[in-house]
Amino acid sequence: MSDTAPFDAEALAQQLRDDPEAAFTVIRDAAQAGQPNAQLLLAQLYIEGRGVARDEQAALLWYETAANNGHAMAMNMLGRCHELGQGCAPDATLAAVWYRRAAETGLDWGMYNYANLLATGRGVAQDRPKALALYTQAAHRGHAKSMNLLARHLEDGLEIARDPQAALAWYRRSAEAGDFRGQANYASILLQQGQIEQALHWLRLALAHGSPAFIAHIVPELAASPHPQIRALVTQPTA
């Protein structure tokens, strides 16, 4: 590590908003000086094309550098690069290696991503009980997407005893933490209980923040709802 000044992520976040090119130079210099936080951020700038031309191969290099310097989120992001084929050919086996390393540091995102591979058997032998254990650990660390998946296991009795009340509690926590799938699932249960106004609130949030694939999936379901207020969500502008 270099004896350069400490990397000030908060100050650089402001500079990235005001002058991305100048911020890139500062971050690049700190990364080259051996600061893992800067290396992670530099990789992200290359992935997003902020302050520099988009370059997935350069991003991969800097994620790998930071990961090898022990940065847990860089390990997770390196796994994501290998899973999605960003800067390299897709390789689920390598993705699993880096997600596992991130998970072993206690990083909730690493746990979640590694659990996804374990649950589906991509790049690693399928192990659904282990996937559930990781989702559970990440959920207890406040990971919103893991909360939703833990709730799903509890609702359907997957690898665990069915527990509708616990499922409802985790869906609520996921929704409150901002996961759009958790918001939609929580709304679904509220609708079953006849709490239409509360369900509308969470569905509006889910529609406002959901991914394109999620929106394409849920809109037909909402359009077929027996409740006119729910149908109106997909025929009128969302709040």
C-alpha cells in the first residue's frame, strides 16, 4: 500500500457529480497507488462510463486487483463480471468462486449471489439447503432481496417448514427495505387479506422501481385483477 492521503469516497462522490473527468483522474491515481477502495470505484467508473469511456475489460482488471487486495465488494463484483460476461467470456464456475469468497467475508451481496448459483446449480453443484442458509444469513444482515427470497421459502415450504406468518413478516421487511419484488409479494398477500389500499401503495412503489423484465411480467397479472383499483394501476400513470 502507498503512503498517499487516505481515499475520501464521500468527497469524490461529490466531485463525480460536479466534474466526472477530474474525479476520474484522482480515483485512477489512488487506485494505481494501491488503495483498494479506489480500485473498486475505478472499476465501477469503467463499467458505467463515468468520467471515462466505458471499458469492461479495464473494469474487470481493477475489480480483480481490488479483490486480490482483499476487498469484499470487489470480489462480489468480479464474480458478477464472470457471471454476466463483462470484460470476459461468461463463466459461472469462476463467478461461483468469487461470490463464495465474498460470502465468506460476511458480505451480504456475496451471500445472495452465491446462493443464487447454489439454488440453480450454475457453476457449482446444486445445493438448495445451503442456498437457503445463505439467504437467511444475508436477510438477517438487512439484505432486501434475500429477505424476499427467505419469505418465498417460508411461504411455499421450500427446504423449510411452511410458515405464512413469518413469510409475511419477511415480505414486509423486504418491501420496507426497497426491494421491488418484495413490495409486489407483500402487496399480493395484503390483497388476499382484503387490504386493498395498502396493497396499492406497495404496488405503486414496485412499478416505479421495478426492472423492465419485472414490469413486463407483472403488468398482465395486474390487468387481470378482479379489483378495479388494481387494474387501474396499469391503465393510468403511476403515482
